[in-house]
Amino acid sequence: MGNVYFRLFLTQLPLYAFVVGFICAAYFAFRGRRYIVALCLVAIAGFPAASYLYSYANGRYLAPAERKVEVASWRRESITRDSKPRVFISTWGTDGVVPKTLVVLGRFEKAYGLVGDDWYYFEQTPGSVCVDTHYDKRMLDRMRGAVPCVSATKTGRRKAFRQLNMPEIAEPHLLLLADADAPLHHESDTREIFASSTLELRHVSDSGNKLVSFWEAPYFDVPVFPPILILGKGWFRTSFAADHAPRPDVVKFVLDALGDT
């Protein structure tokens, strides 16, 4: 990667020569008391720097601040005892741990999730009792294997990596979406969507599809330093994660949204 940057840097020598040349010309024009000409030459020489500084400030400071205000402005629905659905669907992960854990804890009667490329639904086995009533992260390791009090039934298969083919549920349900599957996800300027960067919880019912909770680690594109200009594409950029809260434990993210319901 370092060699790539170095080769790109070498391609910028004409740009740097252009800037230096105009600065020198402006200096000589100023010495010759041609002040208007000197001012125009300085403006031309400074245009690339102004463009670079604006792109950097926008990607590093302005865009993240605007995104934070946007996210804070979204209206969220609180889940109550009366509105809490019986069914949960999760697109997070491919091991079924999140939906299985929520069924074991008794927070949902039925929960759907992916195991590999297959959709499964989990529900409490009739006549059995789940002994886990309080969540801690140690539960997750136990949930990766068979759990006697929960049955797992295959319902279908995901069509492709980007085609979830989610189960069609007529009754109200809580839907956990992640990354590109989350409708409110953030994309960088180069349309990149980073893994483990978005959690979005929605309540789907006859009254609509409403946002319940949201977390993200948004990435923004910022020009690299030294400046590298790519013809037809603008400044060469790299992505960085804006300031954000640490990613929550996914089960805890759902439990916090449910509260004491």
C-alpha cells in the first residue's frame, strides 16, 4: 500500500509545480507592482489548496456533525406492554444466537434468525422450562449449541448474499436490521457500507413500520495527506469512522429497547 501511495504522489508533481509556478509568478508580479495580476495569480495558485481544505473539513467535521443532528432528529417509538409484539426477526449474524437467546429469556414467544444461509424460527419447547431469566454475555456461548428448552425449525433459505428472503410474518413483530439491510444506514461518499457499523430496530405492525432504536458508527471519506488529485475523480480519499458510542452488545441493544415490557 505504501508503494501505491508513493507512485500516486509522484503523479502529483505537475500539480505541485503548477502551484509553485503561480506563486513565483505572483511574487514577481508583486515586485513589479502589478498588484491586481499578483492577486489573481495567488488566487489561482490557492484554488487547489482551498478545494482540498474544504473537502477535508467537510469529510472530517461538517458531514459527521450533520449526520449526528439528522440521527438525533428521527422520531422513535417506545415499546410498551400493550404494543410489544410476540414475534422477533433478526438479520444480524448467521448463528441464530440472538433470536434464540431472546426466546430463552422469555422476551418473545417466537423468534426468527439466520443459521448459515437458512432461516430458522425458535420457540420454547412445549412442557419445558428455560432456566435462564437474566441476560449476561456468558449465555451467548451456551446458545451456540442445542438448547433443550428451545426448538429450532427451518423455514427457508436466503436466496443470495444480498437477498435476505425474510420470512413473511402477518402479525406485528420487532425487526432487527444490520448494516446494508438497515434502511437508515449511512454510506460513505464512495458508497461503502462497513460491517458492524449499523443496528436498527423497527416495530412492524398494521400501523406502519416505525423506528424503535438505532446505533451506528458512520464512516466518512476524507482526502489523504499529502494531497493527491485523481483526474476525473477529485481528491484521493480514505475512510474514517466518526466519533460514536462503542457498538452495543446486540442482545443488550434489543433488551434496552424493550425495557421492562
